[in-house]
Amino acid sequence: MKTAIYPGSFDPVTLGHLDIIQRACKVFDELVVAVLVNPEKHTAFSIEERLAFLKRATAEIGIQNISFVGFEGLLADYAHRCGIHIIVKGLRALSDFEYEFQMALTNRKLNPDLETMFFTTSAENMYLSSSMVKQIAGFDGDISNFVPECILSDLKKRLYTGGRLG
Ligand code: PNS
């Protein structure tokens, strides 16, 4: 059985993440989606909230060979403990490459059994990022083209300012 792990901040999950999840679930028998702490990012949602959004969005499109985990710690250690040898990452543009390359090499140094496999994003999601979604929502803009519909109202409740900014 081939299991892969798809790590990220998912703050919040976007249609770009969902696209990678759907495609990776066709390639692997089981996909573990890992909501992890990225020390370089301040997040808008707790790990529990981000997990709940991911579970709702993937259940809605009927994905079954998927499981979820959230924790603060090293991905390489977790993969080793679980006997997982493949990390799935999405690549949007050349600008992602250097950071992802560095992470892939570091993870393999920490755990030599770990390979990173990159899925190129679909063209319509090339520009999409969670940070962009939060920025647009922070100015009460329309994020409905960027995130799963089933989490839209929860995101708006948290991120929309209702004109409080002026
Ligand atoms: O969606 P992001 O923020 O680009 O994902 C980055 C993430 C969470 C995958 C990365 O920060 C991570 O793996 N964090 C867990 C801690 C860890 O293993 N750090 C070493 C990675 S080289």
C-alpha cells in the first residue's frame, strides 16, 4: 500500500490545495493531509479549525482514501514514525521552487527514506495562495472563487471586517 503525506499550513485550505489533494488521491492508495506549524507564518486559524475545514471540503467531494493529522513538530520524524516515505507538495511557479527544494533536501537529510514528489498546480490555480485569500477577505473582497464553498461562510465570519477598517 502506497501512502503519501501532504503537509502544509492550510490557513485556510484553498481550491489549489483541493486540486492537489484530488490528484494525489488518484496516485496513492492513502493520502495523509498534515496540518503543521510553519514557524515563519502567523496563522489566522487554529490547527483544529484548519483540520475541520479540510475534512469538510474533502468529504463534500467524496474523497475516501484520506486521513488527517495536525501537530507541531518535524515532518521528517512523523513520517519516520508512521513508515511513510513520500511527501507530496504542490508547485505553482518557479518562485516556489527554491523554498520547496530547500525543504525537500532538508527533509531527506533528516530522514533519508523520505522522497518529495511535486505536483504541478493546475493552470487556473497558479496564482492562488492562502495569504492572498486572507488579504482579499481582510478587505471584505470576494473570495468565493478561491476557496471551497462549504467553508466560505466560516471564513467570512472570521476574516471579513464588515467595513471596520474604514
Ligand atoms: O503551507 P506551507 O506554510 O508552505 O507549509 C510549510 C510546512 C508546514 C510544510 C513546513 O513549515 C513544515 O514542514 N513544518 C513542520 C516543521 C518541519 O518539519 N520543519 C522542517 C521543514 S524543512
